[in-house]
Amino acid sequence: MLRQPVKPKNYTSDEFDRHLTKKYNMPRSVGRTGVCWDNAMAESFFGALKNEWLNRMVFATRSKARRAVVQYIEGFYNRRRLHSANGYRTPLEVHTEYLS
């Protein structure tokens, strides 16, 4: 008797997986267990957000926090912060170079 392989449920449901596939023809993007570089870029970003800025902040409302995070990303992280992965250039510089 052959057994069907079991599809792992990594951080999301089968229902959500079917929705992505059926409605958008898009596979879900979920890192594999034990493979640290799958989400290294996101980990790096959230580490910078928390360590460089967020740990010193207190917000009265979620709305104010959301606006402040967007301001950090668009005003500092993308426009002024140098990134070693970009050859010590800003994401905006790299993006502008890519478009030209």
C-alpha cells in the first residue's frame, strides 16, 4: 500500500494555501524548518527597526505607531541608512540605479 506524502503545515493553514492557489495562482512563501537564510532579510530589517529605533519609543495608539514606523522606513531606512548588502549605499540609491 502506498502512502501519500503529508503536506507540512508551516505557519499557515491548508485553507489559506488553497485560497492563494485558486484565487491568485500563487504559492505561499514560507521558509523551511532549520534553514536560517530563508528569512534572513526580514530578520535583518526587523532587527534594525527594533534595535536602532523602536526600543526607545512609546506610542499612545496603534495608529500613531504605524505612522511612525512608516516614517522611519521611508524617511530614514530607505533614504539615509547605508546597507552593507548594497555596497554601503541606501536602498533608494540602489533602486534608482536599477531603474536607470
